[in-house]
Amino acid sequence: MLVLTACKREADGPPSVTPAEGEAKVETAPAPPAATELKDVIETQESYIVGISYPPGINKYPGLAQAVAAYADGARAELMQAVAGFGNDKPTAPYELSLSFEKLVETPQLVAVAADGSRYTGGAHGEPLVARFVWLPAQSRLLTANALVPKVEGWVEIGSYIREQLHTGVSVRADADEMPPGERQQFVRTADKMIDEGTEPDVDNFREFQPIVDAQGRITALRFVFPPYQVGPYADGTQTVDVPAAVLLPHVAPEYAGLFAAS
């Protein structure tokens, strides 16, 4: 019986140990996510070409690097999906992804990176790729438009300011081109309609922005970036409007007001 009891203990494995009363239970914290090491990409195949460049020092901010990598991976995945659609056939011209990331601002309070490029998968021209990333090192997170201005009333005011600047630009351009009255009226009407639709008070219309900072690193204005087709035709390219801090601050969430220069 003693032998059988010993064998049963071995089969059941070692006895569990319960922490003594009052003894702290030790828990192992999960390991942090592995840092993303970004490196430039150049790949040339018969059916596609990929070129992606990253700014020096971006790997210093792992969370920002992960966000940038996710955008680049998504752009490349859509290219490869289009390439796979050909099967064994070959496109008349190689499909292409060209994407460049540039560091715009780097201060202890924030880091801003711009992504600009295009993806060609057939047709008359490539699809524009435009994105902006604003990283807050102290909080280790991205600053998004909906976090910066949480209420729709804020976007009503900000959108109104942006819309006025864009409408003025259309009128100035029409005058500079010395268009005949009828042609000018049609041009302005069409352009104004695109501007109005692209600047409605929806936070998604203002998600791409980059800070303009002073010598102390405080934000004096935000430059809102609009890709082709949002507020103008493809031929007009990417358009931007600078909104000064004085217009923004009444609508900025209190936790981010300290990033701005006092008006």
C-alpha cells in the first residue's frame, strides 16, 4: 500500500502550493511588444515596383514606428492584392507603390511625420496617398483629430474658417486666369461645391493635420491637409490650410491646450 501511494503521488505530479495567508501573490507582467525596426524598401519585379523610405531616427519612437509601419503595410497589401488579380497575366505597365515618410517636427512634446506618395494599379494616374502622424512622446500615443477637438461644434467653427480660405483661393485663381464671365461662374460654382462637401463638420474630413511650431516648440497653427478629390479635382493636387492657434484653442480639449502657444 505504501508503494502504491507513492506511485500515485508521482503520477499526479507535485502538490500545488497555496500562498500563506497575508503573503503577496507574485504575478508576471506581460512582456512589452517588440519594437518595430523600420528600414527603407526597394523591390523591383516584372509586374510591380515598391519604394518606401522612412526618416532617420523614427525607430526611437516604437509606437510611432508601429503606426507608420501599419500604414505602409496597408498600402502595400492593396498593391499586392491588385497584382494578384492578374493571375498568370502581366500588366501592360508595372504596378507601383511609391511612399515617402518625412519627419516634420521633433520636440520633447510632439513628433510629426508626413506620408506622401501614390499607388498605381492601372488607369490614367496613380491613387494619391496622404497621411499625417502626430506623436506625443510623454503619453506614448498618437494625437488624433477627434481627441484634439472632441465636440462637433468645434469642427463647425474650424471647418468654416478653412472653407473661407479655400473659397478665397478659388476666387483669386479665377481672377488670375482672367476667365470669361460665364466660364468663371461655372468654375467657381463647381469648385465651391467640392469645398463645401469636403469641409462638412465631420471629424474624418480633418483627420490629416500637422503642427506648425514656434522656437519654443509650441503650436502656433495646425496645417490641415486635403488629398486630391476632397476639396478639389485631381489636377489641383494636395491642398492645405493653416488654422491659427487663436481659432483652434476655444475648441481644443483641455489636456492638449498646453501644447499651443498662448494667443
